[in-house]
Amino acid sequence: MDYSSDQKYIAIVNSSYVVIYEAEFGKKVQDLYLERGGLESFSFNADSTWLAVGFNDGEARLYNQDLGQFIFANKTYKHATATPAVKGVCFTSDSSNVVIGLYND
């Protein structure tokens, strides 16, 4: 679960869905089907227009709430013997960059 920093939204997840609710009244805003399982981490940007998600196979995606779709996916995080999981994602305060935290067992 994540609470947006502008306090507009709450996101609740399972391995393949993110459901976004208005924080004030609990009205469902978006059912975001991730088209796959393995969700490890997610985070809103400062004004809640973007959502970054990270998966257990090293993939990270950016979702634009205004467009209602994923606009970027990156699966370049490979290792010679194993693929690290994206255990954390966050935006810089001006939302110009996404920081991705990888972990490899």
C-alpha cells in the first residue's frame, strides 16, 4: 500500500493489480492490471501523475495517470548468473528522475 505524497490517492496492490482510490472518500479511481505477476515495489511521484512499478525479474515500468497507460518499460537489469529484483522505486522531488533499487539474492 502507498499513500501519495500530495495526499490525493491510496494505492493497494497484489502481485498483478494496482487499485488506486481517492484518499478522502475512498472512491475507486483506477484498476491497473499489470498484465503479469511479480510486483515488488511501487511509488507515486510528488503530484500523483506518475506511478513507478518494479518487478521481481528486474523490469521497471512508468504509468501515466493522465493518459491511463504505461508509457515506458525497462528490462535491462541483467546479471551473468541471476536477474536482480526491483525492490524499490522512487521519484526525485521534482519528478525528473526515477531511482530504482535492485537486489540480487
